[in-house]
Amino acid sequence: MEQTKKKRIYNEVIYNKEFKDGQLFQRLFSVIIDSYKIDDLIINNSKVNDLAAEVSNRFVSTFQHSYQKSISDKQQQFSQDCARLIFSELKHPDKAVVIPAKAGFGKSTLIRSIVETLINNIGVFHEHEKELDLGMIIVSDRIEDLKNIQFKIREQFGYYDDFNKVDWVYVMEGWNKEHCLNGITEYVKGSCSSRNCPFYQECWVFKQRFDQKNSPIVAMSKERFSHYRTDKLSTLTTYNCWGGERSRNIIMMDEKPVLEKQVNVDEKLLLKLSNAVNEIPIFDSETTNNKMYMKHVLHQVQGRILDLQNQYKEYRSRIILHNEDIFEEKFLELFYKYLQPFTEELAAIQLFFQSGGLFCNTSSSIYFKVIFPKEGFHLEQFRTYIFDATGEGDPSYTPEFVHFNIDDYKEYDNVTFHIINENMSRSAIENSKSKLQVVTNWIRKKFNEPTYVVSYKMGGKMNINKQLTKQLEHHPYVVLDQDQNGKNVVPYFGNTKGKNLFQHCRKMVQIGWNRLPSDETVAAFLYTFLNLDRLGQLNESDMNKVQNYIQFDGKTSRFGHDNLNIFELRRMLVDLEQEVFRTKVRDFSSDEQVDIYLFGVDNRLKEMIGQRFKGCTFKVEQIPEFDLEKNHQKGVDKQEKRLYTYIETWDGQSIAVTEVRKQLDIADTYWSRLIKKENIQHMLKQHNIQISRLKGGGRQQYIHRSGETSLPS
């Protein structure tokens, strides 16, 4: 009988402290998950064990010969255990398995080794194909990685079907203008359909759904997999082989899949659908009448949305419950006839009026966020495996998943987290634009080796990434990324996952935290743990409590309920882990010193970091320019700013204090107080400067480099 191991991901993190009646009370939280060892997850099979040993040998050989990297015994054991897991019959066949292998541990190499081992065992005439689980789906964020697997397999084993030049691995790709037969230069939803494109039946994207059946292994992005999973899964369950048709039984996902489904319902969405109606080609008077009718209905619905927004405008966030069918049968029939590509948008509007949603009143927009009913992730006809380095700490993985127990195997005593106690939230940056200037000046002076800098894309209406790129794009040591248009930019949250551009960096600076807007956090929490039907059964008093729970206090940066705050903290740590493992930390065999600089870390996050990166150290880093800039903005202590500017441009030659005071117009009575200020002392220390007497200078004090004892002759 399998043994469940209770694994503590976070243990007794101090969440809050308060003094009451002279006593200190602390609220703690822990995160404990069920985690299974290999033999508690699978039904043992000797043939599978032999195949897994082959996979492990190939895995080790690839590391040693292709990458010229040594491999630890534990990595080798990991490869063999994972291969057994993937090929075996599961004891929990109704659940997907999360494999929390850390970045750099070799998961991509393992997937490739599994495919190569299977193909190697097929036989020249495919005589053993029916005995092996060759049919599978591979999902990754990185299409280029999938193409690389496709190329390596073709290079090593040729084609699955030599006569028709069919690959063993078929990579499904999205639309691009080079392949568009209709001459479209920019894709718009709905443009690729039999109604809107005369070449649709010959379309490269359209034909992929059929061509993929000729290869045993189909590979795709997680977004495309999410689409097929809910709509067209039946097209992926089998492939055509020499003996007729065989099943695809395995799904291997290289990243966290899409586990939440949210759509914003507002006037923008209605305008989008109205424009789609405008684009319907007119063939006869019936089409004209149908378009006019659909436009009229959408206009009415838009008016209803605006009325509801006005009704709840006094609230910042509010759960809204409804029970109404908004569309007549006639409209639905016409919609499915003309606007098939927009069925998700239609479903969102229907769901909002039938169940409700989350009202969101932000500084920039007002909308309703529709929360779709939570779907079970497991797919009955597949064994599903998700490689997710941060899977253990991610609250999105509910009990419908099981966790494979992999010890971290690594201490992080070579990693130092430098804490800079300065608020660099989106709103803080937007409200004080000089903050970015202080940070970029500090980065330019501080770092003289490849450095990974990551921050926000936007902060309110401010394009933070554009500002950072402008100030750092010519810095020789800041490693740049590319945006969706191929333009060099400073990396930003949401655009770095899966990238290896920064794996040589031993320095990382994270400016702010990838904290989602409060509405998105609430919606994600509701999707994961609650549903609107259950909330609708609450009495008025309990529903009012729930409404208070979801309110976000901008002053304390907390929601009204601990579970929501802990949910958010866990997601923030998952995102931090993803960023840290973009650096040299991902090199499992390296013990080189890595320094991570973080802004605005509260004690809860610091404790969680310490527990996830066992053995790491913390240091407090000061940037005195922040204090100087604040004083400068307030118009106080101009002498402090003058001294700072003077030191920054000082040529290093010893100079009498009386001369400096005269140049900067600083009174003698104020000088002694000025140089004792903490930020000035820190600045002097940073620049290796002392203020004291020197031989040959009498009783006069001088500004000089540390170590100098006398005036130069």
C-alpha cells in the first residue's frame, strides 16, 4: 500500500504579530502537501524498469558528451525514477502528476532521452511499436525547443515515414504572415475561417490539425493545448501508424499549464463583437437583416453592462450574482452561424448574466471579471505529467493533482539575497518617477559583470519597461531580452519564463514584485477554491463577510482574509523562484557565488525565501541616494544634496574641509551634524573616503582617500 508523505513546503511562517494585554501574539501559517515516492505512485513492472534504465543511461550520456557537464548520482536517479513514472501504470490514474524538478536539473534532456529511447526500441520495421507507448503529446512554452527535439530526432533516426517525409515529432505552430495565403499581415481573431478566407481549406494552420495525426508524437504550446483540451481533444487521442491506428497515451508538459480561466466583460468586449458583426460579408438581404438584428442585440447588452457598472460604482471590488438568460435562441443560432471563432467571448457574457462575476473598479477602467466554473484537469485517456519546478509551492495545484516527491538535493549556501528596504511597487514608481533614475544610476555604478535585471512592463499608465530600457540599454553588463516585436528591452515580468539568456549571470536585480492587481488575485482565488453557486447559497450576513474578505487595503497591502493573503504570498514566491532560476542558480553543478538584489521584502517573504532556498544568506543593502532624492524632492537639506553631488564628481585629490564648505556654502556649525548622518556616512564608506587630519596639514581636516596619512608633496 502506498505511503503518503506529508511534505512541509513552508513551516510556521510568522504571518502577523500583535500585542494584547501586555502579551505578544503571533499568527503562523504552514503549507503542507501530500508527496509520493516513486514506488507509491506506480505499479512495478520489470520491462518498464529495463526501459527506464536505458533512458537514464542516454540521459547521462547526453549531459557528458553533448553538454560536457558532469552529472550527480542523484540526477541520474531522478532520470530513472521519472522514466519509470512516465512509462508505468499509475496507482492514481485519475490524477495528473506534478514533477517539481528544479530548473537546470535536466527535464528537457530527460524528455528528449525518453523519445530517443522509445524510437531506438521500435525496430527497423516498427515491429515493436505496438509494445511501446510511443504515442504522446509534448507541451512547452518554447516552440524553438520543440523544433530542436524534432530536428535532433530526424537527424538521429530519419523520418517516421520515409516515403512521405513525416517526422516522428510533429510541431504545431501558430499563424504567421509568411504562411498566410490570404495576404494578411496582422492576425485578427476571426480572420482565419471558412467564411472570411477563400483559402481556408488550404491554410497551413488549418491543415495542421489533420497532418499531426500522421506522427506518433505531437508537440505544441500550452495555449494551443489548452484550446484543444477543451474543444478538440478527440483529434489528438490517436495517430496513424503502419498497422492502422494507435493511441496516444502520454502527455508531458514542460511548464505549468493554464489552470485558470477568466474573461473581462465590459464595453470593450461588446465593441469587439460588434466589429466582428460588421466584418460579416453580405451576400443577400437576409444577411443584411441578420447583421442589423445582431448589432441591435449587442447594443442592448452593452447598455445593460453600463447600467450595472453605474449601479456598483461606489465599490472598489464586489462579487455580483445573477440568474438570467440574456440571449434569445435566434441570436445564438446566428452567432454560431457567423461568429464561430468568438464562442469564448459569447460564453463569458452568458455566464456573467447566468451566474455573476467580480465587479472591478480600478483607477484606469471599470469591468466585470467572469470566473468560469473550475474544470477538472485530468484527461481520462492519458497519463499526464507536468514538469514544474515551482509546483510544490504553487497554490493552483489543488488535490486533483498528485506530487512526485523529489528532494531538492541542493543547498543554496552560494546564494545571497540582498534586501533593499525601498518600496518599488508599480504605484510607488508611478508616483515618484525619480525612483527609477536612482535605481538605474545605482546599477550603472554597482555592477561590472553580466547582470539580470527584471521589473514590470507597466505601472498604471506609465511604461516602466520603456523607461528602464532607455536608461540601461547601453549598459555593457545588463543582459537584454527581446519583446514580442523583436526589440531589445530590459526583461520584464511575464516575458522571461523558460528563457536561458541569463543563465550565465551571477548577479540579479528584481525591481519590485510580480504582484498581480488585487482583482486578478481575488478572481484566481475564487476560481481555485470557490464557485459563485456556493456563494449564492450564503445568507446575507455571511455574504457580507465574504465581500469584506476580498477588499484590498492599499495602506497595509493586505486583503481582508488570511487565506487570500497567503494565496498571494505563495504566488509571489513562485514567480520569484522562476526569476532566480533564470540565473546561474539553474546550473545544478555550480557552486559559484550568486547575488540576488530585492526591493521591498517584508518579513513574511524573507522567511519564505529562506525556507525555499535552504542555506542561503541575507544581507541588508543600502542605497543612500534614495534618502537624498527624497530630501531633494521635499526641498530640504540642500547642503546634503550638494555634498553628495560633490563627492560623486570629486577627482580624489585631498582637499581641505574649509575649501569644500566654502564651495558648497555649508556653515561650519552645520558641517559636523551633516557628516554624521547615516546616509552620508554610508556614502563615504562606499567611496572609501575619510574626513580627518593629515600630516603636513596642521589642525585642518581634509577629505581624502582611506589609507592616506599625509598631504602629497
